Amino acid sequence: MTVSQTIKTPASAITIPYSRFRPTGNAATYVSQALESGRVQGDGPFSKKSEELLTEITKSPRVVLTSSGTDALEMAAILAGISPGDEVIMPSFTFVSSANAIVLRGGVPVFVDIDPRTLNVNPKAIKAAISSRTKAIMPVHYAGVACDMGAIMEIAREHQLKIIEDAAHGMGATWNGQHLGAIGDFGALSFHETKNIVAGEGGALLVNDARAFERCEVVRDKGTNRKQFLRGEVDRYTWVDIGSSFLPGELQAALLASQLENIEEINAARVVIWNRYHAALAPLEARGQIQRPFIPEGVVHNGHIYWIVLKDGESREAVRRALSQKGIQATSHYECLHKAPIAARFARVSHQGLPVTERVVKSILRLPLFGQMTERETEFVIDALQGAVGSAAGG
Ligand SMILES: Cc1ncc(COP(=O)(O)O)c(C=O)c1O
């Protein structure tokens, strides 16, 4: 699909992508500084700057940059001590990386259903899935809207379970004032190009569990004590633990630092568009034609995704096609992980079934949303959507 930046006069010429990255602030300066310094390997000055900014924003006691959100989840699984046969309860409505991180340790993802209003994991379903092998819970904060962390933390306390938050969507979003990813024992953030804060590919692990404060830098650096060596604490570095290469390079970190410096503006611009959609689509919800996102009390979201849920899969496809004919790229989202061909081999599914997940996967549609989206572009999407939903409903 061709991507044009501005609206041209006839509607048919307009192309509005689902997401579009634009560098902000010091991006070009920082990236060229990193290049010119001749030091582009990881853990340099821009990595340090990004980690400091992340610490300031998230208030997490320990932040380490990673090459992706996937890496951060894989590190969390190692640090949480997930071992063969350990079960980790998570939604099926999530990205493959949530499950893979557990499977790579020999653990077993146990898929449970989501809450129909927030599309976040349902605490009652978590409770029902607990077994003697359960080791951890992985809440996924879908669309940057916090899961019901009060209920989830209570379950974790009662059953002595670890919490690994998948906060890939959550940069800048909070639950009761706490940054997503910094609430449980471990949290993973993503800075992939489609996220609010972008490093190209990138992520960060937030560590709350004090026992892992030192170990996280070893696991991130191939299981070596290289950091201790660099600090002059040992005279050579060696293999001291399991680990892998989870460290991002300085070019990624330079871009990330420029984005983090502008997080408030970046997220605020997205929230403006999110709010426009939300207000304009209220009548469609009132008529029972769509469902809009629900933001629980105490939750501050970051405008990461504006989703709607249509009546069924056919209506979703009809609406998606109608928007596409107008040059608007609206997209579905995750497939059911519990129905993936590999799931039978590596995962378990809650005995309660996952009816909400199965319905939502077929009928969800995500609308274009990016910081530079103009009011005209947003209005154009809204008009097109109103028309398409009306036709899909036979109205
Ligand atoms: C819920 C969730 N977790 C993890 C990831 C993986 O993040 P990354 O692409 O940075 O590896 C994604 C990516 O979109 C995601 O949606």
C-alpha cells in the first residue's frame, strides 16, 4: 500500500496507513552523534541516557534496555526461574512472544479468557486455571490499558506466584499511578516501530524483584560478568550464568533517547486522536452496532490503539473492505494463540474455554492512529466508518 502524507482533494486519492513513524526532537542529532563517536556497540552513553529516562518515567528500581520486547520477556522468564513443567497463566489474545518466552524455558503457557470490556486477561479466569504447577501470571496490558492489577496481585500473593507484565503496549500508561511494567516482579516494554515510543526494534526490562537486580545484567550479556569487568570489579570476565545477547546497539538507543525526551507530547498527540474517535463513535455504540474501548477507574492509557469490536466476523470484514476501498488501513489483531497449530504441543488451555477471545479475534478492528494524523484524516476515517458500519448493519 502506498503511503501519502497529506489528504489530496478527491476522497479516493487518500491513503491513511494504520501507523506511521516520524522522528521527533533530537533524533537526527543523537543518531549522528552516536555514529560520529565511532562507538555503536551496546551499553554506551545513549543506552545510559535511555535507561535513566526510563527510570525517571517508570520509577522502576532497575531498568535494562533490550533489543526488543520479546527479549525482555525472554529475560524475565529466565530471571523468574521458569523451569520445565512450570505453568504460566496468560491470555490467548496476545502476541506469540508472550508464549514463546515461557516455552523456551520448558514452561507451559496456560491460556485463559479475557474481559469483554477491556480485552485484558480476566482475573476470574486466572483463578480458575491455577494448578499445583502454576508458577507465574503474565498479564498483557492490551492497547496500553492496564489489566485489573489489584485482583491479579491478590491472586499472586495468595498463591505465591510471580507476575511478569507484558507491557509491550504500555509506555507512559499507568495503573493507580504506577507505570505499567513496574507493578509486578518483572515487566517488558517494546519500542518497535509500531509502538508509541520507537527505537526501530527495541525494548526494556523493568525489574522489581531485588534478587534479580544484579543477575539481569549478566543474563543480558551472554551469561557473563562483563559489566563487573567494565566497572573494574574483576580482572577478567567469564561465563557465570545462562544468558544470551539481549543488548541493543547505540544507534537504537540514540533514537530511543530522543523519543523518550518527548514522551509527553508523543502520547498526548495520540490521546487527542483516540478521544476524537471515542466521542464520534459513541452513537454507533449506543445503537448496539459496535463496542468501544472501556477505560477502568484509576487507569491512565497512552492512546496506543483505538479498537472497535463489530457484531461478528462478517461485519468486521465488510467494514475493513469498505475502509480499504477508501484508502484507509484498518487492521485486525492477534489470532487465537490457543488455536495455533503448535499450541497443542506446548501449551494448555483453560478448561473453561475462551469464548470471549474467540469472538473478539474475529470481530475486532483497529483504526489508524499515529501522532501526526490530522483532524481531517481522523474525520475522514470516522465518516467512512460510520457509513461502512451502517451498511454492514443493513442500515
Ligand atoms: C503484547 C505484545 N508482547 C510482546 C510483543 C513483542 O514486542 P517486540 O516486537 O518489541 O519484540 C508485542 C509486539 O507487538 C506485543 O504486542
